[in-house]
Amino acid sequence: MDNYAKVRGSEEESQLPFHDLPLNVVEMRVKEGSKIRNLMGFAIGRMELLATRQIVFTGSGRAVTKTITCVEIMKRRIAGLHQITRLRYKSLRETWRRQHLQDAQDADAAAHNFTLLKNVPSICILLSKEPLDPSDSGYQAPDSGHGLWPGHPDGQGGEEGSTSAARGTKRPLCCGQAHGMVAKVTREEHPMDPACNYTDPRNCQQ
């Protein structure tokens, strides 16, 4: 494939794998070269409208990771979204053309083209403000808002713990640390002999 260049590519048109979608549902088709800032600027603006109740993000091939990133950004900007994820394969048709053709062969350039048909993984994610069927495969409930600290009532447990550590809050000793602490030795209890060479290892007593 070193001597060939891709001329164009097209994906097969297929219906969204969700039931009872409104006719005017917003569908965000994420491509490999799409800018996340541009996608989310439009998607968030539409979802903030009261009339918009659902939105679908789709992506295939190398755009699958970017599609998931857009969904996570949306869920953090607008709370309480229900999610259903669908995975499938899509057919991708690519046309390749041989490079470095001579002028005499340009008229017959079409003979050097070939079409490649391949199946690529695809993902479709539905986000809805309205409750969805929890028994549906791929369903994910809205985030609780506790983040990484579910044990804390307001989700701020990690921040509070780090603040306490920064203020130098004393913590109780455990695992026998109190018994293993070395007692302080004062000069009055063990005065140093000026005539003794303490750098000599033979003068060190166990």
C-alpha cells in the first residue's frame, strides 16, 4: 500500500439501534478528524434547550475513543442523563489510487484504482433527560455525583483528607509505632569525652 493513496471513503447508512426515538433527535456523528471543542459547543447548546430531551453520539473506527470522550464531557456538563450504549460493526468502503503515474498513463488512471471494503467497530450512545428502561442492555444510570469518594456524603472526602494532612493534623499511631520510637538522648545524660576519638570504629560501643 506504499504506492497507493486513499482517494475517498464512505460509510454505509444504517438506522440508529434505539427504539422510540423522536424524529428530531440530535445525532452527533463523530469523525476521526473532528474537533471536540466544535462538537461539544454545538451539542451542549442543544441539550441545554428545554425542547431537546435526547441526543445520540455515533462514531466508528478510530473515532470510537473520541466519541466516548464527548459523551463523558456531556455527562459532566449536564447532570442526570440516562445512557444506553450499543456496539456494532459498520461497512466502510475506501477507494485507493496508485501514485506516481506517468502522463501517458493518466488517461487510464481509473484502471489503477481499486475499492476496499472492510468492517470497522462502531459505537452508538444515547443520552436522555427522560428515564430509560433499566432492563435494556447497555443501560447506565445517571452518576450519583460522589465522584471518586462514594463513602463521603457530599463527595468531598478526598479534598477534606488532603486539607487535614496539609494543616498538619495529628493522626494516632498504629502497628506498634509508639513502642518503636527512639527516645531522645541529651548531652547531660551522656556527656562526650573530649579525649576520645569518636571517628575510630574501635571506640564505638554496642
